[in-house]
Amino acid sequence: MTPPRVHITTYGCQMNQLDAELVAEVLRASSAQLVADPKAADVLLFVTCSVREHAENRVFSNIGKLAPRKRREPHLVVGLLGCMAQEHGPAVRRRAPVIDLVCAPGRLAELPALIAEARAGRKREALDPPRGHADFAASDAALDDAEVRRPLCGSSPGSPGRGRGKTGQAYVVAMRGCDNFCSYCVVPLVRGPERCRPPSLILEEVRRLLGQGARRITLLGQAVNKYAAEEGGRRWDLADLLEKVAEMPGLARLSFITSHPKAMTERLAQVFRDVPAVTPYLHLPAQSGSEAVLERMNRGYTAEEYMDRVAMVRALRPDVAVASDFIVGFPGESETDFEATCRLVRRARFSGAFVFKYSPRPGTAAAERLADDVPDAEKRRRNNRLLALVEEITGEENRKFVGRTVRVFVEEISPRPHARKGSDPFFAAANPQSAIRDPQLRGRTPCNRIVVFDGPPQLVGTEVDVAVIDSGPLTLFATRIAPT
Ligand code: 5AD
Ligand code: SF4
């Protein structure tokens, strides 16, 4: 049989983006060919997210559209990978009969065999036993192995990072799984219990990625600040790990996502003050500002404790940008609870926040024990109100950057350039030459704010100083400072 031509589509979080890279690596090692165009593929893989029903519906709708093609090309293989695979198991075929193979996040190393079987007409699934009681050691080892071989995201044709991959940026898994069991969240059910990778493995991988040209490293984990390992006769927490990674030559910026407020220690906050490579950016999801809701969410902190931790970090390094996630319309959330969330948002002055409408996930404590009693129209209203409030504040915070010089790590040519060139006289006046000659580039400040400015494409993957000339709630607009 000819080697399969595989296309990978990725949905969801950074962990999924990394999983997609691992899938690519596992397949490359098995002689499969990765293709960038789904029409040229005979195996279509979907790395999926089940954190909200909306995300799942999108996947079902896109996979459903493949039915006519599957009728025309009966040998086409469709694979469901990632969190939805573990969540739904073989039953997923009742809803989406075009699916041939189903593979859980912990089983990705088995994909070459699953694909070969599917091409021979045998539909199969590779799942972890339910509720995270599996022994993950073997599958983690296989993933570690793929991780050590994986090239930089977006660096080879057909790799899933293509188009989305950010030059010079690499994710490295510090922890897999989650033990927090926030009552709304499906992640502990589909990704299993917390497992910390040994520091030596993480350091080796960072060294290799830096050697391949990465300049920015982001350590990943669902609650990465709970990192705890023992190796070489000593204990390691996330602060130890960050300090060691920061010593590596070639590294420009080091970040970590996501942090859990209940595990935010002073020791970790000190890293922001003491380790220059660590960027002043902290993703610290609050989820709600209401004590009663936080309790029902099983988050393990009060709104006051949350604010104390933000204050602790800012006392040590005032310019840390804190970003958050919120869920609105959680079971029993009253208008008073929602107002408490708005109050927390006003006090914390986030640099950004994602807002989600509560979506009951099968198997979670909230879905099983609490009635989804906030009507959808009300969820939508709160969602819009909270987003407007977040943007009002991020807009005000961003305005403080106007007139300042910031160091931007240039990630890419703007995929959707902001209006300029004539239609924006400010830009044209500030940048008359390059507005015509250069494309718009998009990058990040150390505090992770998005900056756009006009410049030559060869700046992608480098750091440059730019002058901020205007701002919006989500973006800083800048011009290059002429090299002196
Ligand atoms: N409904 C809505 N939002 C959710 N999140 C996680 N589970 C749910 C759910 N059931 C949100 C949380 C989390 C982010 C990744 O997704 O805010 O931080
Ligand atoms: Fe889900 Fe909570 Fe774990 Fe985050 S910390 S992945 S919200 S259970």
C-alpha cells in the first residue's frame, strides 16, 4: 500500500496545537506524507476540543461535510483525535458515521497502526480507560519520544503549524493532565491525572529547540504552576524550572501557561522580578468574582484571595500583565453574582480576558448535580456585558502605551491586516514610505500585547523596538524606529 497522505486540522488550546505537532512527528517517522491541502490527502485527521459544546458542534459540522466526498472516495480515512475522541468513544460514529478511527490524546503514538488498519477497512479506536485511572506511563513515553524528534512548529511542509505556526516560538509540555476537577471542566476526564515530565527531559528539549532557531519558549500545563518533580536528589517546582531554562543561551523570552490561582506562590512571583527572560505576563483564570459561584465551581480560592495573589505579583513586578478567563451563566449565577464578577474585573485591570458562556459537559460534577438554570439569552447578555467591560479596561490600559517604545517579538505577517494606507491618515503620515513598500507585521510585547506595524518580512522571528502611535482594546499600533 502506498504511504498515506495525511492532513491535520487542529481545534482548541495550545496543548492541542502541540499534540498536532506530535501527531505529525509520529506519522513522519512511520513514512506517512503530510500534506497542506486537505483535497490532496487520503487521511484527514482532526485534533479536537471538548471544553464547550459549541467547540464540539463546530467539529461535527465540519466532519459531517465530508460525507459526499467519502461516498466518492470510499478509501478516504477520517480520524477523530484529541479530547472529543476520549469523551465520545466509538459512540461518536452514530452522530458522525464518516469517522473511521478514534484516538485519545494519550494514545497518539498508536496512530500509524490505527491508520493502517482503517485503510484496510477495519474501524478501530484507541482510548484510555474512563475517568483517568489509566496507567499513562507507556503512552507518555511514546509521546516524549516523538517530542524529542519533532521539528520546530511550521518548519516543514504540511506540518500542522503551517500558516498558524509562529516563527521562533515553541511550546514545551511541562505537565500533562489535570487533578483539579473544577466542577464544570471535562479536561481531567479526557486528559487524565497530572503527570509532570522530568526536568532533564524538558531542559533537553528546550536546548534542542533553541538549537533549531527557537527564541521564545512557552512551558505548557493545565495548571502549570503546580509543577512538582524530583530528580537528581532535589525537588523542582515551576520557579526552579524557569530559572534553569532561562540560563540557556539563545533564549529571548520565556513564558508559562496556564496558572491556577490556588497554586500561585510568592516564590513563583519572585521569578517575574528576578529572571529577566521570564516575560511579565501571567495567565491566571479567575472564572468568577462571586464567592458562591467559585465555591460551586470547586476553584479552591475566594475572590479576595485571587486579588491578593494578583497584588502579590504586581508588588514584586508592577508591569506584569494579568490575563484571565471567565465563565458566565454558571448554574445558580444570580445578577448579584455576575455583578461581583464585574467588580473583580474592574479591580484587577486585566490586560485581556476570554469570556465563555457556561456549557454543561457530560460527566462533570456541575452537569450531573447542578441545573443549567441561566437561560441562554441571559448568558449571552452577561457575556456581551462582561466582554464590553473587559475591552473598556484593556482599551484604557493599552492607551498608556501610546508614545512609548516597546520591544516586539515579530511573529508573522498580519494574517488580517488592520486598515491603513491612506484610509488611515495617521499611519500614512507617520509611515509614508513603508506603508507602501512593506507588509504589516504582527508581534507581541513582552507582556503579550499584540502590536502591528509596517516592516520588511525578514523581521519575522526577530525582536525590534517600535514606537506605539495608537491603540485599541486588543491591539497596539506602532511604527519602526529608524535604526541609528
Ligand atoms: N463551559 C464554559 N467554559 C468552560 N471552560 C472550561 N469548561 C467550560 C465549560 N464547561 C473555560 C474556562 C477555562 C477555559 C479554557 O474554558 O474558562 O479556563
Ligand atoms: Fe479544567 Fe480546572 Fe483543570 Fe483548568 S484547572 S483544566 S479549568 S479542571
